[in-house]
Amino acid sequence: MKNNKLQIFVIGAMGVVVFVLVFFGIVLTRNAGKSKKTINTESAAKVIERYVKNIGPRQAEVIKSPVELANSRVDELPDIDTNEITVQPNTILYAEIFATSEKCGQGRDGWINEMAKKFNNAGYEVKGEPVSVMIRSVASGLGMDYISTGKYVPDGYTPSNDFWSKMLIADGVQIETVSDRLVDNTAGILLSKDTHKRLVEKYGSINLKTIVEATANGEFAMGYTNPYASATGLNFLISTLQTYNVQDPLSSDAVEGFQSFQSNVPFVAYTTLQMRDAAETGTLDGFVMEYQTYINDSELVRKYEFTPFGFLHTNPLYTTSETEETKKEILRQFAQFCQTEENQKLAKEYGFNVDLNYTVEQREVDGTTLLNAQELWKKEKDSGKPILAVFVADVSGSMDGEPLNSLKTSLINGMQYINTTNYVGLVSYSDEVVINVPVGQFNLNQQSAFKGAVESLSASGGTATFDGIIVATDMLLAAKEQYPDAKLMMFVLSDGETNRGYSLKDIQEPIDALNIPIYTIGYNADIPALESISAINEAASINADSDDVVYKLKNLFNSSL
């Protein structure tokens, strides 16, 4: 009897031991062969799944609305007063000039401001009447948009390079050249010291062609700015296409080469600042910038090597055929004043006019080619990979009135800049989270559902921002199972206030592990709160005041969607 009991005990003990060994064997080997990134991603997805169960989002009824296929370019442009006047005129007769930020900013970015102040005090006259100039800070691409739409046409326009005048001419605008050059600048690629050393060791020397080849081979992470808005970004785009086919940068072999290059570009930055932030956090090993900006930043000089590329930036000065003759004469006098030996010497002190012993190898292009290159970039920048995007709209009580109206306007107008090959969904939140539009291809049917859902949004209740982000993340992960090669991104439109549900601390680690960029657009917002969300994966954060949010989102969607 005792022997039987002992035998049963031994068998039972052995069973427990076997169970424990099998259990821990499964636990210890379940991640065998998986990378640390894969393990972190799986863990993060489980955290999101658990959070969503606690939130319990509601599915809204689909509401469709007719889609207008063409929106006014004029209406989406911000009021001209949103662009700062950096130098005021001091006479009744004056000429207004659009100038770019590296010429009319602060300190060493203020060369043209210095020129304007000196000119205004120098006693210049036209037909016996004293004259002066006014400088307004307007980016190259935005300036072209004002002029081409006719919403606001200045007397003078000095973009960073001549691409923009060529595109205006191709667009039917009669542009006249006052001066081919006010001051010289050079576009370049900044490579981290380690990356530069590594590429030199492999390729012997560094130029645009070797950088493009190294990027296409996945040897380092390259970034550049939106070619619809940035002169340097557009220069980089057309120059990169020419590395594949200098005779025809829009040919099939150039497009194929660009796709291979673009597949290894983490993202195209909405702004130079966003691109620099990504570089500082280690996301990028190289990015584009003009030499004048580079040389005036000791931190950039210490960390990066400058490699010239593409077409020179000569900062030409233009006018239109409709400008009064007296104002054209003011512009001619101002251009001559800027080109005096003394004033060109000051420009060199400010970082312009530096001889880098660089020879332009690119072939000149016309405006039609540049416009087509922009369209090609919009279509091909994702290298055939779909984008999965969810918009997260704040409909809490604090968004009632103008903030929500502005959110609706900007989203409905921005629809036209989303590629129809991408996949889009919409979530809204207040006290609860509502899935208004499940993720689906952004064809006409999905656009109709998206527009109807946006139009039906109304504001009330508390603000569960991070609950909305969690639900949107879960939607993206579910859609990615069907499209494993897709890029994921999120757009949060909010006033930044959060007083319900989960917190930033709860979502920061899983969002970081899942590598989902969250672009935030703030409406009368707590901007630092939104910036902290975007900072998780180096996405842009936009302060969307009611005057220029539509145009800002146009550029954001062009660079991202």
C-alpha cells in the first residue's frame, strides 16, 4: 500500500516537473529567431489591444456627402498679412518685394533687410520723387502660389533660385527679370562626420551621384524638404532625377531609379526644422540645406560635412508685366544697389558669395519639366508602397465654434492632396471615441464617406486625446496585416487639452516601438502638449491659426500623403 502511494507521488511529481519544464521552455523559446525590434513591436501591439478593449470605441453610421473634385487654389492661400513685413518703406512711392527667410530673417539671415534699410536712407528718386522698398518674408513656393493665382502680386519677387520664375512662365504668368542675381548661395547635402568618412572610404569622393547611389543601396538614411515649397527640396528632386537620366529626368529609367532611391528615404520633411530635429535624434545621417544657413550654425559645422549639389541659388529678382514702370525702376535701382562691391562684401560676411570650387553638372530644365517633376514626386515618393493614415479629430467642448469649423474646412480642402492609392480612416473623440470611417482606399467612395463624416462632426464633452490615438493605432495595425509593406501615419487635430482617459505616459512607449509618426495640428492650442506627441517619432507639429491652416495642411499632405 505504501509502495503504491509512493509510486503515485513520484509520478505526480514527475508530471509537475515536466509541465514546468515545458512551460518555461515555451516561454524562453517563443521569441527564438525574432529580432529585438520584432519582440518590442509585438509587445506594443498587445498593449494597444488591451487599451482598446478598455476604451470600447463606438462605430458610427457611415454618412456620405458629394465630393467636389476641384477646390480653389486662391481660397486655400493664407491672407497676405500672415507674412511678416521685415522692412517698412519710408516714402509714399515704394516697391514691395517678396524675399525668402535666409535673406530677410534675423542676424546673419538678414542681408536683404540691411540692403533695404540702407537703400531707403540713401535718397534714391524716380522722376524726382523719393522712393524706397518694402520687404515681406515669403517662402519661394508660397510666393509663386500668390503670384500664379493672382491672389496677391508683389512688385518684386526674389526666390532662392530661378526654378519658380520658370514655373510661373510655364503657368502662363508674364515674368520679367530685373536681375539674374542678387547674391549667390549653394545647395548642399549635410552628412554626419561618420557617414561622410565611411562613404569616402568606399567611393573615394563624395558628390550627388555617390550619395544617391548610397541611399538607394540603404547605406544611410537621407532626408530632404518638400519640393512644392522649398527651393532646396525642388533642386534636390530634379538633380536626383538627372543622376539617372540627365537628358530626360522624367523618363521611365529616371522614375525607376528614383523609386529605388526613395524607398530608402525615411520621410520628406514638412519643414527644415522638422528635418533637423530628425537628424539630431539620429533618424537621419544626411539632409539638404543651403550653405549660408550651414556655415552660420557652429553646431552644424561641428557635426556635419557639407557637399554641394545641383543648381546654384542666385536669388534673382523678378517683376511682372503688370507692375507700374515707376516701381520697375525702383526695383532696378535696388538691384544695382545690392550689387555694389561694399554690399556684396557684406553678403559674404553673412555666408553668401562663398566660392566652394563647385562646378554645376546638371542640365538646365524648363518650367514645364519642373512642374511635371513635382507631380511625379507626389505620385512616386512612396515607391509603390501604400500609406495607411488615420485622422484623429478632437470634438470636445473646447473645440466648439471657430476651432471645429477651421478643422472641418482644412480637412475637406486637404482631401484633394491625398493620393487615391493611399488608405485613410477617421476617428473622433470627446468623452468617448468614435470610429467615423474605417480605414479604406481613398477612392471616390471613401472620399464621400470621409467628407460626410467630417461635415457631421459636432463638439461637446471632455477630451480623451490619447484614447483617440490608441484607437487609431489599433486601426492602423489591423490594416497593416492586409498591407504589410505599407507606411503608417496618424494626424491628430486638436486644441491640445486632455482631461479624460489614458495619458502620454501610457502611449509613449508603444507608439515609439511601433514607429508611427503622429502629426499634430493645433487649433487655438496648447502647442507644447501637441509637440510632445509629435516628438515621439519626429513628426511635424503645426500651429494652425484660422488664416493659414488650409495652406499648411496642403503642404503637409503633399509631403506626407
